[in-house]
Amino acid sequence: MTAATVTDRYLLDDDLVADPYPYLAELRAAAPVHWSPVHRAWLVTGYEPAAACYTEPAISADRISPMLAQTPLELLSPEAARAFKIMAGWMVFVDPPEHRRLRAVFRGAFGARQVRRNRPMVQAAVARLATRAGAGGEVVDLLTEFARPLPATVAAAWMGVPVEDTGMFQRWAIQVGDLALGAVQTPEEHERSQRALLDLFDYLRGLVRARRAAPREDLISAALANGLVGESVSEDEFVAMLTHVAFAGGETTSNLIAVGVWNLLRHPDQLALLRAEPDLGPVAVEELLRFDGPSKMSIRHVKEDFELGGQRLRAGQRLYVVTAAANRDPARFERPDELDLRRHPNPHLGFGQGAHFCLGAPLARLVAGSALTDLLAAAPGLAPAGGTVRWQPSLLNRSLQALPVRL
């Protein structure tokens, strides 16, 4: 197959939402950098060109400015304009050197030592939810009962959200995630998610001011201790970043856990291996991220003309860095379509690379590793409940709508 004969398909077609990998493999083999008329964007599916996209200065992560160029803030409702301004401050949409300025606020707060301090809290939350999910031996939706509440509970506690506000915080975070990841389907859902972002921002601003007055052992207090908020970073910029932290870690980690369990159930030999050797948890998480991770792609745009993979990309064009395809590139990984929980080394792109390497990766690894191993220990009879699983129709994330299992 040559680039000229590639069938250009819509990646939200039902069969590609359910299983995008065979088509992505065909596309990668024919044209690792492919212009898609359907998406009006470049699809980067090869490992080497995808990795290069994270460090190429001609590529920008800013998705908000191009949108506002088409619809200026003054043409939006006050609520929509404010929501756009908040999202524009998320580090994931900001290029260097601004990205470095913003990220410096969290220096040390997301470090391995800081994350290890949260290990007892994570283990307690995992044990509590695993016991509840494993009680009764009946059919449950593991996504609702375990994979979704666990990361959200940990994120809320880590950020310093009072226990009585956790449920409200989780609802906001889920709705903001739907907005950011393109899962909203109707104008009513869009308005509700937009309102959730504004409510979350206002709530976190109050929490920041409370922690400034009375610090505690939490993420917000640790970031404030750096002394950069109010100096190199404004309070509004800091709160905007916290709204991203609130949903990003929870949404990504919950999808990693749910899709990870689904894949383990489909590969009973690997499930048995992880049961027998729970110390493989950290390595298993890396392989689940590579094999079928929660992030299918990231969106970029071209700032200036340059060449990538033998193609000439033009300023103003969109770029989809399809990590789901890059992580199965046979030029980089042996047996790429096999799930191998012992795979090492594993240089997957599931957390990105370079300046935009996921800030919350250490916590996501800790939560997902504990969740998988502790759940398997608490539910020895874990098995699929039958039926076809349903997937969220999203270009960006790989997420189930439900995961019925028998415990």
C-alpha cells in the first residue's frame, strides 16, 4: 500500500472507536506522516516522527489561540469567554518559554518523593474501594464502582479538598474532562460542562486563599511554598492550572485502570502473571500504557513550514500526534501487537516527551499500579460479565462507557 492508496477514514467511525489499531497499522505502514482530508490535519503515526513532534520548535501545543482567531472572545457569551481564558492557561496548551514559567510553580510538588508521601493514602483508598467492588460476587460496573472514583478520590485528597466537598469536586472534574476531551454531545451538555469549569475555578480559588492563610500537607500548599504564585505566576494563572490538574490526572488514570483491566481479562495469561507476581505492577502499568493507553493522540498546530517524515508541513495546518499508533510501531517495539507485562525497556509515548512530559506521571503510575494489583488480590474471581463493551466516541482519549465484570 502506498500513500496514494491509503483509505482516509474518520477516526470516530464506530468500528475505529472500538478498535483503531488495525487501521492505524495500515496507515503507519503506508504513510507515517499522512495528510487526512477527512480531518483536515496531518496524522503522525510513526514512532520517530511522533517523538520528534514533542521537541520540534515549529510545532505548537496552543489549541486555544487558533480557535479564538476564528471566534474572538467578544463574540462569545461572558461565561464561554471566561471558560476559554481559563483553558488557555493550562500548561498543556502553552509553548516554551511560557510553559517553563508556569510549570516551575509545581517544581517538587509532583516529584517522586512527594508522591511517595501519598502512598499510604493511595493504598487505603484502593483497599477501601477494592473491598467494596469485590463484595458480594455479583456483576458490577467496574468503571463506576472502582476505576473512576479511585483517582478522583486521590486527586481531591492530594489537592487538599475537604472530605465533605469530595463528591462535588469529582462531579465538576468529570464534567470538565468531558469538555476538554470533546466528549460533550449536545449544547446542553456543553453548557453544563462549561459551568462546571467556572464553578471549579471559583472553588479552587477559595481553596488557594485558604491554604495561603493556613498551609497544610497538600499539593496547593506545596506549590504555594515555592513563592512563585503572585510573583512570576499570577493567582488566576495558578488556579487555572489547578482546574486542569483536577480533571486530567483523574480522567487519564481512571481510563488507564478500566481499559487495563479489560485488556488483562482478554489476556488471561498476563492476568495470571500479574496475580502471581504483583511486584510486576509498575512494569505492567508501562506496558498497558503502551499497548492500549488512555490517550490516543494529542493535537498540535504548525507554526512555520518544516519537513517531517518526508512531508512538507505548512504553517497554520493541524497535526494529530497519534500516540496510539506510534506505541505499536514495529520499527521501535518487538511484537508490538502483543501484551507483554514483562516488556523492558518500554520507551512508550503514553506520557508524552520533552517539555510536555506529563507532570502527574509519578502519581498516575502509583495509583494505577496499586489499583491493579490490589484489585486482583481483593477479587480473585474477577471475570468478564459478557456482552460487548461500549466505548466513548472521542478522538483524544481511549475510554469505556462501562465495564461490567463478575466478582
